[in-house]
Amino acid sequence: MDVERIPGRACGPPFPVYEHLLDSLAAAHAGGAVERDATVAHVLATCAGYAYADTETFAMIVSRLGMDAEACVRVSQTVDAMFVCSTAYLAQSRCGRVVVLGYRGTEPQSLGNWLGDADVGSQSSILSVREGVHPPRVHAGFYLNVRATWWGVMEELTRALHGRSLLDPTRTVERPLESLWVTGHSLGGAMAVLFALAVAGGVEHRAIADRLRAVYTYGQPMAVCAPLPPWVDEVGRKIVRHVRARDPVPRLPPVQWGPFVHIGQEFREDGGVWHRSASPVEPLVKTREIAQSMVALLAPARQRRSFRYSAAEHRPHHYIEELRPRDRVTELGD
């Protein structure tokens, strides 16, 4: 397992995007509130998008957003023969009370990632679970990627929980972890959901589970199978999923590949406006629509609208831009 630590980055005008971001992250979803927060949605979409970048870039973006970071840590593991390509970033605020955990999604150039996404056999456990707690069945490929970096991520979070600096664990920070936010785009979103289920299911992770404010995902495929045990509904209250209208990935795996379902709140984009949906998107029934969505990605712009779904609609920067309040500068300073 590879771990890289770097200090937080400073930024100047026109940044930060949000002047009081730490206060917003400390206050949102407090006291068990489950209402989606628009600022959090934009911030975590940006973190999810830049989880595809290197550690320096992720640290820079976190700083530009307004999070005064003590450290940014990358935890990664790659095992090609087992279709493992797992990367997680953790950003710890300088005061210590807020940590953002972002999982990287499918890397376009990684064959292992694509094969792992297609490994839809279901596993019957979520790491360790409390006695008497029935685990749900989950997507095998997604689960394997969560497990690959699980202990590294948990080690970092335990340090934050004990008030240690993630840059230099021999030092303390002002306050221990109070608010944990988890995010991811595409595969990263599925991994974020499985992480939340894993910490909720294990009694030894109760302290971290209690500090999990919410999981925000973007273009996330389905990761769990029906029927769901009752305790999963409680975890679902903390999950906020974002789905663009013509993005095919939230409709995967196809219905023929197993009884996969979504959990949590779903917000759909329609003409640039996000609305809470009364029900989750349905899985694809016609598997040929997967191939058609890839064709749409390569089609001339004027022809793309003729396709029901387009893989181009799945790209993370579309989610970032459509969630950005129009009175806020972009993470690139525009």
C-alpha cells in the first residue's frame, strides 16, 4: 500500500471560493439532519472530481475551495491481476475538526478498473459486522477496491479521531475529528457508499460512524443488492446521490446482472436545476444502451442529443459546474 502525505497549500485571490467553508462543513447535517446542503454538494463534487488528480493538485483544490488544510494524504493500492486500482484522499482541516475523504473513480486508462467494475458477482459481507447484524450483499468488484485501502484509510481516520496531525502523527492538532464527509464520483461514489456501510456495520468503528455527517456521490452506480436488511435504511439517510439526466452510469449494473439497487436520497438534474426524486433511477434493461452511450460520446455534438444516454454526460466536471452557485468563482478562478 502506498501512502503520500503533503502539507496543505496556501492560496490567494480570487480564492477561496467559500470564505467560511469550515464553519459550513462543521454545521451542515449537524444533529442528525439529513437535508441536502447546496454548498456541501458543490464542494464535495469538486473534491470528487479532483480525486482523479495527483496529491499536489488535490491539496491545491481543497485550499482554493476554502478549507485551511493541515494535510492531504493519498492512500492507494494497485494489484492488476486482481483488478484492484484503489485510491483515496483525505484532507484534514488545520484545526482538526473536519476531514474530507474522497474516493477516486474509474481511471479511463486502467484496464483493471474497468474489469473490476464489470465484476458484478455479489459478496455477502461488509468487512466486519456486529453480532446479530445481517450484512447486505454488495458488488464484488467495488467491494474489493474498498477493502484494498480500508486499513490505510481507517488508520488515518483513527489518528484524526485522536487529535493527531495527518501530516506528522507525532503532533497534535487543536481539536479531534468532529465532522467526516465522504465523497466520490462514479466508482468512487460506490466506494464511498460501501465505506459508510462498513463503518456502520462494525462495532469497533462506532466512533468514526458517529462522526460521519454525510456521503455525497455523483454519477454513482449501484453497489448493493436487494433485499436490504433494515439497518441499511439508517445509513441511507446520510447518503445524497446526484444524477444527471442523461448519465447512464447511475443505471448500472443492468437489471440482468443482478438485483442491484440504490440507497439514500437522490437528486436529479433537469435543465440545470436539481430536484429531489421520489424514487431512484431504474437500472438499464437494454444492455445495448451501454454501447450506445459510448458511441454518443464519440458522436458529433449536434448528434449527441439523439441518444437517450451519453457517456459524455458522466464526466465529473459537468457535475461540478452544474452544482456551482452562479455567484461563486470556479475552482479554476473563472
